[in-house]
Amino acid sequence: MVVTARKVETKLIDTPISVGVVDASTIESARVTSLEDLTRLVPGLEVRETFGRSRSAVAIRGISPGLVGDPTVRVFTDGFLEP
């Protein structure tokens, strides 16, 4: 599998960051309809509603984004970065 998590194509095995990949057939068979549904498929994934925000906070293995600065967890859907 080839990933572009660092904006460069690399093999998944050679990517020095944590990557959770769920393919389309798995999403379909598990009937995933929301980001929260992915918590059943991706180990260590947590999705929490945040007070006063229009989107959920995503944490992987306990690492979650802070209130300011660069996010520590990024979510891409169909190749596009979620806001």
C-alpha cells in the first residue's frame, strides 16, 4: 500500500508515523456512516464532541489536538483534509 501522509509517496511499512487505513469495502460492510463509527474499526481511535465547536475532536492512542497550534491528528476524507 502506498500512502502520502507526509506529502510524498511512500510504502506504508516505511512511513514513520501512525496511519489508520480503512478501505471502501470494509467501510461498506461495517455500514460506517460517520467518523464516530470508525472507532469500531481503528484501534486507539477516539472521537469526542467538543463543547462550543461545530466538529468533533479526534484522538489516536490518547494524543489529541490542543486548542491552539498545529493539530496533532489530521483526518482526510477522500483525499481532502477535514477542517
